[in-house]
Amino acid sequence: MAATKIRGVRAAVCHDTYSAHQGVEHDDMNVLTLGARVIGPDPAFECVVAFLGATFSGEPRHRRRLDKVLAIEAEG
């Protein structure tokens, strides 16, 4: 939870490759967090691979979403 309070950090807990990949593509997530007691080593590795292989789509709807997050961050 604390990671998301740091300016410039967009973090999410992911337990599957879909969340890890889509977090980057749709929300420009730049920090992947994994629950050690929730996910095993093999799925964790797969999530890391998905996260590292993803890029922000830049689609207008995703850009608008990111701009809202950045505006909130700039206020705080």
C-alpha cells in the first residue's frame, strides 16, 4: 500500500499474468507487487515476465485515465 503513496509510482498487487500485463498496458503501472503467501514461485515468475514484456498502449481512454491519476498526484 505504501508504494502507491510515492510520487511517480503506480503499483498494483498482481496474482496472474493478465493483471500484470494489463496493469502496464492500461494504467502504465511501473511497479509490480506480488503476495508471497498468495502466489507461488512459478506463477510469480510468469507475472514478472508478463509485466516486463508489456508496454503502455497510449490509447486515448487509457491516456485519459493516466492523466487523471497524474493530476491527482500533482495536487498532492
